[in-house]
Amino acid sequence: MLVTVSLAIASSGARAGAPLYIPPSQPEGQKKPEDPKPAPTTTTTPPAAVKPAAVGRARVLVMDLKASEVPPTTVETVTNIIVSGLSTYETLDVISGEDVKKLVELEATRTTMGCNEDASCLAEIAGALGAQLVVFGAVGKLGDATVITLNLFDSQKAQALGRVSTQSKHIDRLPKRVAAKLHELVAPYHESNNLVMPPPPPPEETGPGALPWITAGAGAIVAAGGAAAAVLVALPLLDYNDARGRVVAAEGRFPNDNAAAVDAAKIAQSDLTSARNAYNSYGFLALDGGVALVAVGIATAGAGIAWAVAASQDDDPDIGGAAAAPAASTATTGGAQ
């Protein structure tokens, strides 16, 4: 019992002699530091899902064209023409800028990114939409001509594939010219990937062709027909005048050769009657009709010649050409800063 009490006293003494940890006192006016909070994690809501391009087809993003002194309706129409034209290619899966706006609000994204048609930005947008190719360009005025320029950009290689341009003084001629230029624009991509290109569209006929000269020729033929009708009228008139002259000659033979004069007068009178009947049956109709045909033929031929001259003066050549963009090294594309 004594041993137990001694051990307990010794144990308590040992604990009493051990140093105790006393935290340092907090200076007055200084708050106790708080435990650091973990940084909040931000979550970005992904845009609406974009359907992948069909197997064996390259997705093409057609950006809205820039406008320069051109009404917005014209730019929108030209953009739709480009989208429709590229959609005819079985190797391309086309989406337009309007489609993108409805899907991911592309314009807001571009504004946020401070994006322009440079390599890194186009590659970033196209990559987000799964588009390998990007078509962008502008529509503007140069004098009285509307000029369209188009560029093809490969987002995977981050380089331009080609550039084309076309122009016209007549807005209604642009659809056919744009279709021809689209064929030139996508040709380098198809050639580099061994893809079959559809045949090019038929060449454009900028003028009326041979129609003015056909009209002028038809007028000349009508005028010649009228002149021929007038010649038919002249035949009975010539016969009539000849017969009448013979009648006068027969009358002059009287009274010396009465019998012969009477016979000659009878023959001449018969010819005179026949010529008069021929003229009365068709001559005057041929004369009136011939004169009318000559007038119509001359007017038609003149109109055809004037048309041909006006068409030759309507000089509206498509001097825009296609240029293959020089190969560029693949650019590194970073995210938006």
C-alpha cells in the first residue's frame, strides 16, 4: 500500500515538473490569421453539341462576308449563294455563319476573343466547330462594279489554300460567276486530297451572243422578200406597158396597112388585157405587201445591228482570277488570352 502511494506521488510530481507549451500571446490589434480557403473552381458550360461531319466529308465553315459600301441584303444574298454552291459538293459538309450564330452565338464569341480573320483565330473557331475548312471574304464596290473576294483557309494546317475574286457591273450576273469561282476555290483542296471534283459550271455568256446578228439577218431576209414581191409586180406592169406600146404602134400604121395594123392591134390588145388582169389579180397585193415587207425588214435589220453594237459596248468582263495561296508553316494556335 505504501509502495502504491509512493508511485502515485512520484508520478504526479513528474507531471508537475514537466514543461508545459504555452502559445505566444497575440499582439493587440492583430487578428488571428484565418485558414486559407481553397480557390473556387469555375465551370464553363459547354456550348451546344455540334454534330460531327459526315464520314468522308470535310466540314466547311462559311463566315459572314464583310460589306463595303454594299447593302446588307446584297451581302446576305451573296453569302447564301456561296453556302448553296458549296453544298452541291458531295465532299463538303457546309455550315454557315447564321447556323453558327444559332448554335453557339459565334459573334459573341468572336467579340470576346477579339477575333479577326487571322490564322490562330480562324483555327480556334473552326476547331471548336469541328470545321477543317473556313471560307471568308468581302463584298464591296469598285466604281460601278460589285467585287467579291473569297479565301479558303485550312484550320488543321493553319494556312490559306487559295483566293479568288470576281466582279460585275450587273448584280444579276454574280450568281453564275460566284459558282465558277467556288469551283476554282475548292479545287486545290480536292487535288491535294485526291478527291474527285465535279465538272465546272458551263462558261458564262456575258452578252446576248449571236441573237443580235440573227435578228439583223432575219430582217434582211424579210426585206429581200419584200423586194422580190415588188419585182413580181413589175412583170405584169412591164407586159402591160409593152402591149400598150404595140397598140399605139398599130394605130400608127393606119390607113396605109389596115389589115396588118388590125391584126397587130388585136394581138397587142390581147396582151394588154392579160397584163391588166394579172396585175389586178395579184399585182397590187404583191405591191402593197412587198412595200410593207421591205419596211419591216429594214426596221428589223436595223434593230439587230443596234442591239449588236450596244452589246459590244456593254463591256463587263470578269477580270477576277484565282490564286493559290503559298504554302505556310503550320502555326501554333493558342487559346484566347
